[in-house]
Amino acid sequence: MSPIMELLVMMLTLSSVVSQHMDWGDNPDLVEESDPIQGREHIMRLVALVGDSIDLECQVLSASKPVGKILLKKDGKIISQTEDPIVETNQDGVFIEAHLKIDIITEEMGASTVSCEYSMIADSIEAEFHVHTLQIDASKEVCETCDGDIELIFKETNGSSSTTRSANVYRRIQSKIAEMTNVQSGAISVNKSKSEYFLSRPIATIRDNNAILAMKPKYIIGGTVMDSLDHCKCGPSRARTNSGMSVDISMVIAALSAIVAICF
């Protein structure tokens, strides 16, 4: 083959590769590095709370035929795909979309990385996990009276993928915490050096918050580690009267039942 023909083949091959592009689909929990280091431009950051579920879209845009194979990986190991990739063809080429799903994010995933590879491109896209846990601190008095504020402490796990904190990660986790606890982001205090986020909320607004319960928080009541708020006197079986008195609903029902039995 002449040098001119070799150059032409090389240019056609390069054109084919360049015309193809990979990216993650839109997801508010996927954020870019604030100031990416050269060579890390393809790496996103996945901001998550323990208990979250994720569905990441790996997209190959304007891919030329033949259609290649998409590989989804977690920590370098191939993930079995439960759904076939979506393949659509139009005048611009081929669009391919595959879904990477994880049902429950755990604390141990703080050091995890997921990636998507396409066999027709010698490249990949990645996402580093930034997982946050929750600790709830309550005084003994608040626990016993079911009245007052408790402190919520969200903290990024020590195993998170990068030791360099990103402003985009800070903003996203504050937004997630604000949405979960129904507060404004400005109500959340931040210790950036430790990646900790603090806020106080009335115990009554937290004890039945399903999103918080799904995080399986660590509870510290009066300095003692507990596995739930059930040890407090404001469990789900108790209610509060207008005067602020705590009333055990089950005891009221039992008393009424006894009165009915005596009368009849």
C-alpha cells in the first residue's frame, strides 16, 4: 500500500472514531469536578446518601455501524445487564443507551468507581462515588420528653474515591440534605475539611422520615449508641396532646376497651 493510501486509511479510521462520543445521561447526582486535573476530564462524581438507589445512563452518540458492545463495570468488574441496550438508528448514525443500576448504596461503596466502555472506541467514561452516612445525636431529655431538637450529622465516608473535595460535591450534597429534611440549604452548616454537614431538626419531624430511616443512621442518645429512636418515649405508638402531654395510644385503647367490657 502506498504512503498516500495508508494516510487516507488512517484519516478515515480517525474520522470514524472522532465521530463517536460517549457520555453519561443527565442525572442531578452526577457532578463534574470543579477544577479537573488533566487526564480526569472523563471522570464524573456521583454524590449519594446511604440507602439511595441509582440508575446511570451510558450513552454512545452518533456511533457508526456496525454496533459495538457496551460494557458496564463496577470497581473493574463487569456488571451483568438485566436489560438489553437501547439502539436507535437515524440519519446521523446510531444512538446506544445502556443502564447501570444499583438498588441500594451502602457505606462500603464509598471507595467505588463505575465505568462504561464501548468496544468501538478505545476510551471509557467513569464516575467516582462520594457516599455520605448519617449520625443522629439527641440529649437524654429530648429523648424522654419527645420535645426539642436533635442534631443530624452527614459525613462523607473515609473511603470516598478522591481526597480532593469538589465545590460541586458540596453543593449537591447540601441540596440532597435540604430536600430530605425540608430545610433551606442555608440552614446547613458545613465543615469542609472533614466533609461534614450539620443541622438541627425537631425530633418529631425526624422519627417518621422514611428517607432518613433508609439511611440506617447511627443514633447517639445521651452519649450512648443506640440502634434507633424507639428507645425514646416518642415512638410511633405515642401522640402529643394540645397541652404538650405525651399520650400512649395503645394504653388509651386498652382503657376504653376495659370500660366497654364493664358496661356491657
